[in-house]
Amino acid sequence: MKIRKGDRVQVLTGKDRGKTGVVSRSIPDRGKVIVDGVNIAKKHQKPTSATTQGGIIDKEMPIPVANVAIICNSCGKPTRIGYRIEGDGSKVRICRKCEGDLS
């Protein structure tokens, strides 16, 4: 999976189309990511102990990684991710539109 935790992404499809956020967690085995402020659902939480309070909470749900695109640091547009091998043998993620570095 090419999108990692900490990447700034834009949602391409669904009810939150056009929203941007930061990936707070990636789930590679399921092919999903959790983006801050996107795909929020109401969850009825039961109180579990004396310290945890119950009620209706807002929870960020996973979104398929195919429905988000990373936002390039240099051009500021949503783009696909490519790779380039540097002279020292390291692999670097690059923007497909402007060939800028995504690190």
C-alpha cells in the first residue's frame, strides 16, 4: 500500500468527496485507511467502567485506499504515487504530475 500514516490525502468518492485530511492509521491487510475528520459515524457506546462514560460518540471509520489520493507537497494537487531509485540505492516516493518528492 502506497499511502502511509501522516500523509495528507483528498477523498475522491463517497459522501465526503472533496474533503482533505491526514491519515491517522493505515490498515494494509484490509486495504483501508482512517482519515481525520472523514467518514464519521455515530456509535452508541456503553459505559465500561466507573471512569468511562457512555453515550453517542463520533467515530472515524475506515475508507478504502482506492477512494483517496495523496496531495503533493510541491504542486498541491491530488496525485498518484510513483517511485524513483536514488543514486545511493534508496527508494523515494514521487508525484506523478510534477515529479516532486513526497517525503
